[in-house]
Amino acid sequence: MFNPDFYPTPPEVAATMLDPLDLRGRVMVEPSAGSGNLVKACFERGAAEVLAVEPEPKLRAILAAIQGSRLIGNDWLAITADQISHADLVVMNPPFSADERHILHAWAIAPAGCEIVSLCNWNTVDGYRSTRTQQELCTLIEQYGSRQNLGPVFEDAERTTRCEIGMVRLTKPGSRPDADEFDGFFLGPDDIEAQGEGIIPYRRSRDLVNRYVEACRIYDEQLTAGVRLQAQVGGIYKGELGLQITMEGCAASRNSFRKELQKAFWESVIAEMLPREMATSQLQGDINTFVEQQTKVPFTERNLFRMLQIIAGTSEQRIDRAVEAAFDELTRHTKENRWAVEGWATNDAYLFNQKFIVPYLAEPDWSGGTVSLKRWNGNFPRIRDLIKALCYITGRPYAEVEDPACGYDRLEPGVWHDWGFFEFKVYKKGTGHFRFKDPEDWAALNARVARIKGLVLPEKLRRKSTRNTKR
């Protein structure tokens, strides 16, 4: 037994989960991959690739040997949306000690249109439990999916339990972002010299492309060297020899190596060449999807220039997406509690209040009277994107904003700290309390929300907004 939550999925249960789905050519995610039972079942049904997450080193070694699987991390709750933005389905047998958290995290980071199929303890979703996270999961199931009691199907499994097992199916609303978002990226000859210095200096672009090409050549050289080595000892040495490049301790295929390399180079280009307020988490997800789905696109100078032009030309839309995502999340958590999530009178359903509360901001570890942040949780990137949007809206350089992920690793509980446009404090369960420092920033953000959403606020709320702005 690798850990108390290790319960490998029996073949007949995997069949119940997967048989109704068409997996041919699709990209799967297995957040608790274990010894690979579900991973293998996905490939048996035609999956093109399985992105796996597994904390146990011995199990990770087993998964690395399954052709077509790719390890992307060792902690599902730390995986971010941009890492799986190209995925079609999430299929999971999560640890039952935290099954609702794992399913809710899958829902939070899965791309639009993604299907989620998960096992769980039936008690988690039977409708009789009353924890906040279970209520939130049950509300999601009622609106976007279904649940089924499979019964004690692990009674005769590799590791047995007599508890009743539930199966949850969810489909995230919306459609997949167009894989051809960067259409026109590759069309026609392009004279790089004519670009001049432009958005990115010509010499810098040539250096980046040369480094990428040289890295790919070195990879190919090690493959060639492995073939030459085997030729020299064949017939004498009975074993099979070869050379490998590894990523995260696992052998990397040529295709996966090039993909990850492209992502790293694109991230470097974005970090170096674009204003930081443009580099939202949505953009990172778009880049990931683009690289994953356009595997034959070369990292050329022409493509590099064109990509930056398109990103710069769509900056307004990306900022709107960042504002809308933060607005939609925070307005769910109102006192009306219509989404069966935790709600507060501080949060309004129609606008950003001057004070508001953000759930799931951090995972604290309380000791010695201060809070140590184990990690920033699901809503942290959303608030960071909101601050980048405010920088864009107000013209304030993002470089002037101190990022808590860099500066705050220990905080006094309930004490206000500075974060750009806000003051914030973190409480015991990881909830963040925020307040705008400048009423003009607050008003500018709500004006942006009203334009995006097409909202006409009731007169009473408009008067309230005016009063708050004058203070």
C-alpha cells in the first residue's frame, strides 16, 4: 500500500466510467493516476495522450513507463488552468479523504467544454451531507451533470473497501477556444528585416530562435548517438543500450520535449517583450493550447513577430476576460447564496464593492501566532489578473505593484497588507478580505464591468455607488 488513499480502479469500474465516451484522438487528464489503471484504460479506448498527476515517486516511475502518458505534476491541487487548457476530458479516481476538493479543483481549472468523470465516496454527493464544499459540488452536479451510486464496487478490487462508490459526470459550459485563434500566423513569406525593431528587437528574436533550434538539434544528436552506440556493441553486449534526455526525472519523447521547449520559449518571449499587465493567466492558457494543438508550427522569427502582434492587438479582449472572470467568481459569493457556496453581505451581485471577500485565496499553516502560506490557492491567479487589468485600465505600471507571491510568505492573521490597488488580510481558513485604496480605481473597474456585461444598475445601487465614490 503506497498511502491510505491508494485504491486502484478495477477494470469493470473503468469501463463504466469510460465506455459511454468517445476517447479517440482526445487529450485526457488523470489527476490521481496511481499505478495507471485509468491511464491504460484511456489508451485502450484510443486516447491520444494522458496528462498524469501523481505524488508517489514509485507510482510516478510506473506511469512514466506507459507510452503516451505525460507527468505534469505531483499535486493536483497545485495544477493550474494553463497546464491543461488543451484537454478534452478529466477522468479521475481521487483520494476519498478529499474527493470533493479534487473534483471542485478540476471544475475550476478545466477548459470550457471539458467533460469531467470522477469516482467519489457516495456520501460526498448523496445530498445529505452539509459541509460547504459538498453543497457546492452538489449544486454543480444539479446544474451541469449527474451522479450515480455504483454500490460497493471495490469489494473485490486490488485493494478492497465496502463503502458505496459514487460516480459524478460534469460538462463545463461554453465552447472550446478556437484552436485557430492565431489564424494567419503562418501565411505568406515575411521579410524579418522589414520588421525593424518593432515590438521585439530583431537581434533578440534571432537569438531566441537560434537557441530553440540548437536545443532541438542537440536532442536529435543524442538520439543519433544512441543508435551509434548500439551499433558498436550489438552482438557483443546482450542488453539494449541507448541515450535519453529526461524531464522531471522521466524520459522525454522528441514530441513532448519540443512542446515543453516551445512553451518555455513563448513564456520567455511574453515575460520579456510584453507589458506584464498583458500576461494574464488566460493568455498563458491560450499559449499552452496553441502549442499543444499546433505541433508542426516552427518557432520561427516570423511566427514570433506575428504572435506578439496578435497578442498586442487583442489586449482589450484579454483584459475584459480577466475582469469578467473575477467578477463572475466574486458575485457568486453573496449573502443570497444562490449558488450554494459560502456567501457574505460584503459581496454584491451587481458590482465590485469597495470591500469584498475572496474565498480560497490561500492555504495557511497556523503556528506561533502567524500564518505561513503553504500555497496561494485557486482564486489567487484571478485576483492577480484583476490587478493586471486595473494596471491596464488606469495606466499604472504593473512593475510598481508588489506581488504577495513574492513578498509574503508569513503573515500576521487579520492584519492588513498592501497589494497594489488593494489592502488585504488573510484569515484562518484561507479567506481573503480586500478593500480598494482609491475610490476612483473602484469606480473605473465597475465602469468596465458595466460595459462588458451590458449592465444597467438599479437606481438605488447607482446612488450607493455615487456615495461610496465621494467618500
